[in-house]
Amino acid sequence: MKPLQRPVRRALLVVHVAVSVSWLGLSVGLLALGITAYATADPSLTEAAYRAMKVFADWLLVPVALTAFGSGVLLSLGTPWGLARHRWVWIKFWITLGTAAATVFALRPEIAHAAAAGVPDISLVAAPSVSTSAYLFMTAVSVLKPWGLTRRGRRLRLSARSARSDGSGKAVDGRSGGAVDGRSGKAVDGRSPSPSA
């Protein structure tokens, strides 16, 4: 995919952050309702909490999950971060895919079943707890961007540096991108590592 133009990238970034934060907030809301339904001794409150969870599940969960996933994939493919170049992006991709699939195929049916039965269900405390933890983890990873490049990212960076080689016939060091002194292994042209590809 060719790089996104700046206005498109910025608009997509705003959408991605907004729906990702919405997904986290929705998960916290579902957790609060799940705890209320499970902990109360009032059957009518349990039923009301599960009916409220069903409204969120029917109208918000799937669109928010799919929009967060889709906007994240488009951002990664249309920016230098890439989908499989940096570990933090790659890990976020798989966690988002897993939580979106769990939302669609496991959480929504379980909420519908609980709303119909009106009986306390511990799984509707556990599932939002796990999803909230996952979304908080992904938020931290998005801010901190840890772990560096994947193997593919290192390979792409090295090939990009080789393509930019000055043609002097000197060896090119894959770590620094500059010519290398054969005895010391140090860069001889003073170039420093370029920013991530």
C-alpha cells in the first residue's frame, strides 16, 4: 500500500484513537454492569444489568471493534510503521484481532444468553476484565512503542540502507548504515542510525 497523505493519515489516526478509547470505555462499562449483575441479590437488577449489556453488545461492540481493527490495519500499512516491521504494532494487531473475534463470536452470544436467562453469570465479569486488561495493555504499548523491530523490519531496514549506499565500494554496516572500517568495525563516515523505516 502506498503511504497515506498527511491529512488522510491524521484523520485516520483520530478515528483510530477515538474508537480504541471507546472500546476501552465500553469494556469498562460492561465490566461494571457484569459485576453489578453478578453481585446483587436483586433478580430485577441482575436482569436490568444484562439487558443494558445486551443493548451495548447489539449496537456498539461489533462496529467499534471492527472500526478499531480496520483503522489500525490501514494506519500500519499506510505509514512507515508497517504492519509487521515493529514488534509493538505486530503484537497490537494480533491482540486486536483476537479480542475482536472474541467479542463477535463469544461475548455477544453470552450476553444475549444471560439477558434471556436473567441469572448471574461469572463469565460476564471475567470476559470484560480480560478485555479491559488487553485494551489497557495496548494503550500502554501504543504510547511506549517498546521492543524494536521484528526480523522482517530489520531486513527491510538493511535493504533500504543498502539501496542508499554511496557506491564507494566500501562495506555497509547493517546497524549504522555507514561504511565500516574492517579492523575496528566502526563506522568511518560518521553517519548515525537512521530513524525507523
